[in-house]
Amino acid sequence: MTEITYSHTTQRMSQIVTHGDTIYLAGQVGTAGASVTQQTQDCLAKIDALLAEAGSSKARILQATIWLADMADFAEMNAVWDAWVPEGRAPARACGESKLATPDFTVEILITAAKG
């Protein structure tokens, strides 16, 4: 049976769940009230740190789901995303509009990655 590990766990969720060689991150948000650019940078910095802790990196991301509070922010978020994703390593990705936890959040990013 493949082991499942949970890290940074509360009653509600874990920030990292690992099953075999697959890493699942909880949705990451940035500084509430900051610009879309800053919130995206914050999300990606958190993702980098969590992936490193789990034994992976952004070069091993399999899939990303991005929620924007307003699709009008798509280009601004993508400018940060495109600069961050390693050349030739763009994951499968979806991006849509959704109400987030509070109106102060404009971006949330959910990641699945491979270990290694």
C-alpha cells in the first residue's frame, strides 16, 4: 500500500499531501489586498517553498489550476506566471474566474507535482 503523508495540517486542510511520488499542494494565496502582480508573486514563492520541502520543484509541476477573482486580471497574472515557469516545463493548466475566500484575494493557485 502506498503511503500518504500530510504536512502543515489543520482540522480543515493540509498544505502538502504526498501519495507515492505525487505531491498535492493546497490552494495558495498571496497578501490580501495587494496587487494582482504581488499576489501572484506571493503564491508562486509559497509554491516554490512547499515544493522544495516536499522534495520537488517548479520544474516537476504536472498540473496547475488558477482561480482569478476577475478574468480581467488574466494578462497581469500571466506576466508573472510566464516569467516563473521554466522554459519547456509548462504544466497542464486551467484558469477560471471564481469568488475567492475574501474579496481581498485576487489569485489562488493549486498545484500537483511529481517528486524528484
